[in-house]
Amino acid sequence: MHVTVIGAGLAGSEAAWQLAQRGIQVTLREMKPVKKTPAHETEYFAELCCSNSLRGAGLENAVGLLKEELRRLDSLIIRCADATAVPAGGALAVDRHGFARMVTEQIRSHPNITVVEGEVTDLPEGEVIVASGPLTSDALAQRLLELFDAEKSTLNFFDAAAPLVSFESVDMDSAYFASRYDKGTPDYINCPMSEEEYRTFWQELIQAQEAEVHGFEDGQVFEGCMPVEVMARRGEDTLRFGPLKPKGLPDPKTGRDPYAVVQLRKDNADGTIYNLVGFQTHLKWPEQKRVFTMIPALRNAHFLRYGVMHRNTYLDSPRLLDRYYRLRSQPRITFAGQMTGVEGYVESCASGFLAAVELARRLAGKPPVDFPRETAIGALGLYVCNESVGVFQPMNINFGIMPPLGYKVKGKRNKNAELSQRSLAIIDALREEVLSQ
């Protein structure tokens, strides 16, 4: 048995690993380092671009549940993330390069995986998982368009990455370490702003010059990765109720919450690099330096990477794919990752996991494992293939796409925790079947 996996991002790496673990010979096609996308920097697989955070770790939020489901089902991506985690309060964040390096080493050393470098311009014969990502090369994207035979089969939105700064350039006399409400260890650098400082910063931010991105309009931005300047244009206090929310972060100098606060999160295990949380942007680079150094603690910031903007492409999946991410018209072709319309690193990993598990079972003549909608893995797959969805939009995992409990639980966190326990009981019951080879 043999499967070709196109793309060694999070979805493709997870898919290749799960297939190989089940005794299937995998050819993993990856165009790096021969050719790179605008969002990538290294030659490693599973490279994280927009953030080093895999978001919340607790079971009171849906992405925490999704990670725990994958953890219990022996996900390569989650195992590597746990092994390279850096302190981030209640979130799972990783050393960006350490994580990608570990995934790459695991993939390249697996005896059932053969890595072939270079751009893929056509779909190979036989079973194939296409996990080429939201920045699929033009040649392969054109081939997929021809396969779908309609422009309506793909949709676009724009994604943005946040800037990185060196720790040594942050003015710690103007900043302080803390986690919101003292939750977890105090791992975030908090850069407070007074009302006057914030208003001046906001005014300059909404007037700053943007880099030209062909076809960009504010309405095309994915809500979960909103450029900070686009968010700011929605109102003077929008940022203060979003990424600059000060509540629960009292300044030790005053004992009170500041008017606004910019948070910095570790980007590597050594703590020498930090990213500006929520500061995805497509401002021109000189404008980023001019405006962001108006934040008092960043007045002398050394920017190791400025924010960038790129176009993401995703499929009209409800019309094209089934619950296992297979192309309905040609089941030998499976898709995985952000191009299916799942949004986020963990969600991409989950789609690659499910696609590979079901393909391996089909090749072995076994019935599928139908992850129900009560599980996060199942809910994502069923959302992506739901033809009753009106206008299809990329979706992060959330409890809203999972069935309610059917009984009342006091408090949102308690209710979410109950939903998670229900899901994990199902996962534990399925585990032996899922992991069988």
C-alpha cells in the first residue's frame, strides 16, 4: 500500500506520520527548500508562521479539548509541541524552530516515509492527500481549479503575521511580567499605556500607510487573524476590548489596571525573542517601526521580523468534500489542512489526522471510525462537509459546532468542562480502534 502526501505543513506531517505508523509506505512531497512561500523562513516541516501559540491549553475551551483528543490518540504534532513548549500562561506555545526541527527529524527518520523535495505541479496517480496549505503554489492551484472545473470551488481570504522583537530591546522599566488574573506563571511581558498614550497611538495606527496587497479589502480578512490596524478602524476602544485589554493585568507600580496594555509572548525557549500578541499587520515596514515604537516599552525595540500579509486560499468544502475530507467526485483524492476551511494550527493537524486514519482504514478494508459531532475532531469534519451552511467561512474549533449537553450546567466554564469530559469519554472508548494497525 502506498500514499502520496503533498505538503509537509502541520496537516501533511501529521497525515504522513499516521499513515506510516499504520504500515503504509508514504511519499511526502515538499517544495521546500527548493521553493518557499512568502510566509516561510526555514527548511523545516510544520513551520509555524503567524504565531508560535497553539492557543488555550485548558479543557474549558474548545481548542484545549481538541489538543487533548489528539494527544490521547498519539498525534505527532501535539507530542512535539508538548516537548518544545515554552511558558505562556494558560496557552500552549512552543519554541518555533525547536518544534519544527523536531517534527522534521521524526518524519525524516521514519522508515515508511520517503521525502521528495521540489514543487508539485500535478496530482500523482493513486491515493493522495493534498495538504499543500493556504499558500499552494500557482501551478498546483491551477491544476486543482481544472479538477474542480469551476471558479466557485475556491475562495480567498487574507491572513497576517505579527512582528517579532528582541527581549533585550524591550524597556523593562516601562513593562512588567504578568499573566492575566495571575493565571499560570507570569510569562507575558505587559507594556502598559496611559489614556493619552493610547489615544495618540490609536490615531496614528488608523492613519498609517498600508502595504499594497492585491485585492485586499477589510471585509476579506479572516476574523480570527485580524490585522491590528483593521481592528482599530472599527472604533477607538475596539483594541482595548481585544488584544490590548488591560483587565486582570494590574501594573505593580500603581496596583491598578492600566488604560491599555500590549502583551508580548515568548517566541523561543531561550526567551530572547517575543512576538506582539494580536499585532498581525500589513502596514508598511517603516510605518510598523514608527507606530509600534510609540508604545512606551517598545520605544527602542529591535524588530527581528516585521508583520507580513499574505493571501490564503480555501476550498468550497461543503460542495466538494465528505466528512473524511475526501473529494466526493474522486475519493482517491483527500484534502487536509487550512485549504479545507479549518482555521488554525491545531485544527489543521486534526484534519490531517482524521484524513490519514480513515484512508489507512479504507486501504486495510476496515470500516471508518465515525468520530461523532460530540468530539472536536468529528465536529470539525462535519462542519467542513455540511452542505446546509450558507456562506462557507474558515472555522476555528468552537463548542458552538458541537451538540449541547441536553441538561443545564451553571456557569460557562463548567458547561464547557462538561462538554469536554463527554468528548474525552468517547475518545477513550474509540482509542484502541483508532490506533489499531
